[in-house]
Amino acid sequence: MNPSDLEERLARRRAEVERDLAHLCTAGQAPGRLGEAVAHALEGGGKRLRPVLVLAAFDAADRGGPGAASRRRAAIPPAVAVELVHTYSLVHDDLPAMDDDDTRRGRPSCHRAYGEAAAILAGDALLTEAFRVLADPRGYPPDTPAPLVRDLVVALAEAAGHRGMVGGQAVDVGLAGPVRDAESLDALHRGKTGALFVFSAVAGGMAAGATPERLAALRTYGDRLGLAFQIADDVLDLAQDAPGEEAGGPPSYPALLGEADSRARARQLAGEAAAAVEGFGPGAALLVDLAWHAAERRR
Ligand code: GRG
């Protein structure tokens, strides 16, 4: 893979996502400091990885031919919705009661810029808006089957809630049992980080009308990608000398496995992700490249 070629393909899809976010998400228009806090949270150079993944999964799974461009529009609401959920999670994760972070993406975190009340409400507004965007038929092509929209709403609720991201975060902050070994650390991150990656990959496939076998392959892909991404994140923290988890919190992967084994595990997971979508053909090239990129990323 040529890295600048991948960067170019990602940048093109990111630009698409920025346009769709601006078009579909109304939460930044809320009056006063609430709207400003929402806009602040949504800006700042996020990688938009999850929505890009929705689009890449659609492109991998769609049969192509007549109507492809219209069908692809059905992938836009889940792409926007998952970024809104991700953004809310970062705002709430930075709050004093959670990670207590002063900065996010090199700028003041939302509560540092606008105060805790505004940040809590901005997160609430983003989460609620995610489901409004996902459920609103006006965001989809006119011939979109209603069950697709319903199934996407259920899938995002499962990924974002107590069986997914919120459940993983609860373990992370010590509300739901100890983390002592690689297996329980995997379970934490499958919830906290992985569930939104799985949703993204599967939602792209759902929008493309993929077969159950292909949806299962995309689920495996998202699961392995999510873990590889998280391990790479821990390795990056180590390289940047970022403060580790608070005393008493769960260990990082390098703390548990060592740096070399963590890197090797991330590469192994990327290989499993790539293998899961091997049968999709050349349309899955971006998914494959993304898996390796996530495991070996530098930001
Ligand atoms: C508060 C309910 C709740 C959940 C928080 C996702 C999360 C759960 C916390 C984020 C903490 C964190 C730094 C996790 C490590 C991996 C991760 C999800 C990093 C942030 O995602 P990126 O790198 O961020 O995609 P950008 O800024 O590019 O959007």
C-alpha cells in the first residue's frame, strides 16, 4: 500500500463526511452556548474514522451497477449518526467525573471551553441527535425499506449502550468488575471502542443490502479492527509518554503484554480483519488498507 494514496482516499471520504455532517446534524444550531459547545465538540480535526468505515463497508459490499449512487445515500445517516455518538462519548469521557482531560485534539476539551453544564448537555444533544438523524426518513433515498432504518436504529442502540460502549466505559471506570488479564481487557475494549467499529462496518453492509454471510464477515472485520485500533492507541500513548490509566484503573495493553507483543497482536488482528473481507474482492481494498493503517497508525 502507498501511504499517501491511502491518505488521499481517506481525505476524499472525510470531506464527504464533513459535508453530510453539516447537512444532516442540526445540534450545532442550538441557541447560545449549547450550540457553541456542540460545534466545538464536532470540530477540531477528528479523523472521522467511523463514518469513513461505514462508507468503505458500503463500497465493499454493494453490488454496483444501476442505482448504486442512490443506494449509497442510505449509508449517509448511519455514517453521520455514528460520528455524533463518538463525539458525545469523547465530550463525556473528558469530564471531571470520567477521565478529567483538559485537552482534546490539541484544543481545550468541551467542558474546559464551555463549562461542565454545557458539556454534559452538548453530549446529551449529540447522542439524541444521532438517533434523530438515523431514524429520520428524510435523510434516506425515497425507496429505502423501512425495516432497514429500524434495524440500523436497533444496531446503533446496542452498540452505544450498556451492551456496547457505555458497558465498556463502566468497566473502565471501575463500575463493573476488575480487569486482570488480556481476556477481560479485550472485553472492556470490545465494548468501549470496538462496538462502534462493528456498528460502522455492519451498517455499511446493511445499507448495501449485504447477505447475512457478508454481514457476519463485516462484524468480524469491525471487531478485529476495533481491538487493533485500541492496542495501537495504547502503544501511541506509550510512545508519546502520555499519562497512563489512573492508579487502580485497568492496565494498558503494553503494561499487560509488553510493547513488542502489543504491536504483534495489533498486526495479527489487522490480518484477521483483512482476511474476513478477502472474499469481497477489489471493492474491499480500502477496508483492508484501513485495517493495517489502524494497527500501525501514528496518530
Ligand atoms: C463516556 C459513554 C462514554 C464513553 C467513552 C470512546 C470512549 C468511551 C472514550 C474515549 C477514550 C479514549 C481516548 C479511547 C481510546 C480509543 C479512542 C476511542 C480514541 C478516540 O478515537 P479517535 O482516535 O478520535 O477516532 P478522533 O479525535 O479522531 O475522532
